[in-house]
Amino acid sequence: MKPIWIVDDDQSIRFVLEKALAREDLPVRSFTNPKDVLAALDDDEPQVLVSDIRMPGGSGIDLLTRVKERHPGLPVIIMTAFSDLDSAVSAFQGGAFEYLPKPFDLPKAIELIRRAVEESVREQVRDERMAQMPEMLGQAPAMQDVFRAIGRLSQSNVTVLITGESGAGKELVARALHKHSPRASGPFVAINTAAIPKDLLESELFGHERGAFTGAQTMRRGRFEQADGGTLFLDEIGDMPFDLQTRLLRVLSDGQFYRVGGHQPLKSNVRVIAATHQNLEERVKQGLFREDLFHRLNVIRLRLPPLRERREDIPALARYFLQKSAKELGVEAKRISDSALARLCAFDFPGNVRQLENVCHWLTVMAPAQVIEEKDLPPELLGGAPVLSVSPAAHEAPAAPEPAASYWPATPAVPSYEPPASVADPLAALSLPAAVSTTWVQELEREARALLESGQPEVWDTLTRQFEACLIHTALDLTRGRRIEAAMKLGIGRNTITRKIQELGLDD
């Protein structure tokens, strides 16, 4: 283990801490001023830094700032006299691990340093794991079957049909198939056939010539041309309009197609991977999907299991998504308690991996402390509100699960899923205390709708910043600017409120 660095101009403080830490078998290195510490950081790094706040030649607060610039994850404990406490707390909340008031109780000081050491070790292990994190996670047998199938198909250009519920990660599997195929150096082009209006889908797939229709000012290459030499991923293929299915079948049969408004046949060397949450066999029987296209796509079928069939993967996925969200938001990654993890593992996640990722993003923003407890989980996981997510169609009985990887002919049926009916009142899905008026929520909904419909960029960040700034400003007004008291009223940590004040520019 790396040594603990102690920075204090008081020799007695250094001596006491050195001896106490030595008794705990913890290595120690001492400094008398911040300048020597910064010089030592060029060649070495501590496990934990313990620094006084007032020293000749520099302050502990300045040292904290400089150290955090170079080593953001290093735990720093600031020692401060009671007369300095208020200024110290407000100044270093943005980065210090904890503060230690002088005179301190030695056993409590050693306990605090041990906690900082444990935190530092956990962060190192977590960082190493994140650095080694594969593109797909899964120790469950069902996911291992999928990984084995991807491996078997690694040298093949055969067409693959991926089935599974919405949010299960079908595009990730498609990208893995492309990455580990002979076409890995070529482009990977994805298109959701259910998300594009029927009138535009043909042009999206095959391109159009200039003047082919009103608004076609220039020639445009379609996705088949863009994916030449690589892989084209057709997501939600079961929702493709019937007449376009005929054109797709022709391309898959002979590799030729025409741009919209074009007369010159084009060829494209493309491997097609399709995905659907629909029961294609049932849609063929209903006359909604061409049987010959189904057989053309269904050469190799991979079934991606829903998250409820691989619950043992939830802890690793949750930690991964918490790290990912923290990195995206530029904040410290939160940890999750065993009780909260147990609640996550017990939840069925009808929205699958995508829903778990959204939950982890919500927790990164909304959980009040660095350790997520069971009470911090969103209402739908605690039984407080219905989950608006993809679920089995009410009129269909669930089908027996099919093998994760099956080769043609693929006889087991794939369950058919469709989005639930729209909710008349979006606020009905929110679990609000009876004493809280929904007026502000309605105003928020109107504001969000206006921004989204106008095409405003970064709507999430804009509204989140306004919401956080309003909360913090109100709390500070009530506490007359006392940040620690404001943080307690808001139910957040003192580090969090200082960081947010800086991020939101409320100091100005």
C-alpha cells in the first residue's frame, strides 16, 4: 500500500499521527509545508493525504485544490482548529474527503484515516475493473450462450435475426457480431424501421435521386450504400411496412436496388442483421409480414434473454451504469448498498437493461448521498408507482422461452410485445405526497414539452440546472447562506451542495 502523507508545520501533531499510524501498520510520510508536497507529487502519490489548514508557505485549502487537479480521486482530510471550522468547511466541501477538527480524539482520527484508505482502495479496484470492462456484461448461463454464439459466428457473414424484449440490448449484440466479424473494418450502420415514418423509410434505406419528390434538392445515399463493405442493422424489423418488405427481400436476394426516383440499378456488399421484439411467426400468420422475407432473415436466430432471466448480472450492470452516468455528468460515482442491490435484483425490469440504465442515471442525479440506500430507489422499484415500460400484450399468453442461440429451422416461438396504451394523464404515473401540489409538476411538463417540440438542444441539462439552482437558492435563502444547514435541509451532502454551487455559478 502507498503511504499516508501528513502535512503539518506542528511537529507534535506529525509525531502523534506517525506513531499512531505505525501501530496500525500503515506507512507514513510527513511534510511541513504544501510546497514540499507538490514537489513530491511529481515522483510519488499517497494513499491518503492529511493536511492542516493553516501553515507557513501556503494553506491546506490551496493544497487541496492543487492536489485534486492532479489526482481527482485521492481522499484528502483537512485538519482545522475550531476557530477555522466554518470557513474551512465551506471552502473545501467541493473536494475534501472529510475534515478533522483540532484538538482531535486520536482513535477517531485513526478511524477516519482508515475509512479514507478503504475508500481509496475501493476506488482503485473499481477503476481497474472499469478499465477492463467488456462491451457486454453477463455471467448468467443465458448470456454465456449468447457470447458463445457470437464467437461461433465471428468468421461468418451469414444473416442473423436477434429476438428479445425491448431494452434487452439487441443493438449491443449486433455491434458485437459486427466487431468480431471479417467486416469489422467496415461501417456499422443502424436504423430503427419503427421510428421512421413510412413515407421516409424507403428513402432512408435506399436513398433518392435529386427531384425524386418535393424537397429532394440533392441526391442522397441510403443506408444500404452507407453500409457497403460493412453491416446494416435493421432494428424492429417486424414493424416494417408490408410494401417495403418486398423491396428489402429483393435486395437480400440479389444485392441490387434502386434509389427512389432512380433508374440505374445499384449493388451494395452488405451483411444484414435484423432484430425484433415481435413474434414474426405470428405476424406471418396474420399477413403482416412476408413469409419469404422471414425465411430469408431467419438463417441464424439469437434470442437475447430478458433481464429477469439473468438477475445475477444486475449487480455488475448497476455498478457499471453508475460509473458511466457519473462520468457523463462529471460527478463522483455513487456506490450502492447491499440492501438496495437486493431490491434491484428482486425487480422484474419490464424495460430490461435499458430501464436499469435509466434507473442508475436517475440515482446518480437524485440520490442524496454517495452511498445509495434502499429508500433512495425510485418509486416504481419500491412499489409506489406503475412502471411505464414495454410489457407483454394483454391479449397474448406468454410463450415458453426459446434457446438463446438456435440454428434454422428455429421452431420455438418468440413472445410478442407491444407498447402499452398511452396514459391519459402523465402525472398519474408520478408518486407524489398528498400534501405536495402538482401545479409545479404541470408547469415543468409544459416547459419540457415546449422545449422538446421546438427542438431545443440539451433539454435535460437545461431543466435539471434550473431545478437544482432553484432548490439550492431557496435553501440558502432560508438558512441565510449557511451551506451546511442548507445541505441538511435538502438531504444532500455538504460536498454535493458546494460542488453544485460552483457548477451552477451561484457564487457569482
